[in-house]
Amino acid sequence: MEAVIKGIGIDATELERVAKIIERRPHFIERILTPAEQTLFASHSSHRQVEFLAGRYACKEAFSKAWGTGIGKVSFQDLEILRDESGAPIFTKSPHHGNVFVSLTHTDELAIAQVVLEE
């Protein structure tokens, strides 16, 4: 059976914006990250925490675009991105029953994620 692409999504999140949100509204972390993601988040330095949160936010937004609904029909807590054995990001929780592929990169200013859903 051939694999079929169900959706593709991409998102870019500004690191400076996320840093300001963390300062003003620390509960934003719990709104975006699952408990397992929060554990990873806490293990990083403050600069790396901003990159981590921005990256997970971008991944979840990209997933919602690939899913075709945007955030709202699928919540941030419905999605979890941890790490595989080599340290790469991997979706460990989502409403999609097929494969979920994610690519995540950072610049000095942005976290950029792309998600492909395959059936």
C-alpha cells in the first residue's frame, strides 16, 4: 500500500516574542507544554528554554495547519513533541493515526517547524 500525504504545515515563531511572553505570563508554559515537555523545558538554561518553547509552539501550530483545523479544534495539550533516541523532535501524542513527521530549526530570531501527516 502506498503512503498518502494527508497534510503539510509550517510555522515560524519569534524567539523574542516568546521570551517576553514567558516574562509577563509564566503560566503560558503550562498552556503550551504537556507535563513531559515541561520536564524537558526545565532541564535547559533560560536561553535554551526560550528556544525550546518557541520550537514546540511552532511544531504544534504547524501540526494544526497540516491537520487542517488550526489550534482550537486540536489543543496544545493534544500534541506532544519529545525526542527520539538521537535527540531529534518526535510527536509522541497527536490525534493523527498515521505517521507524523516533523522538522524543526532555529535561527537567532526564529524557531521554524514543518509537519507532514502521512496515512
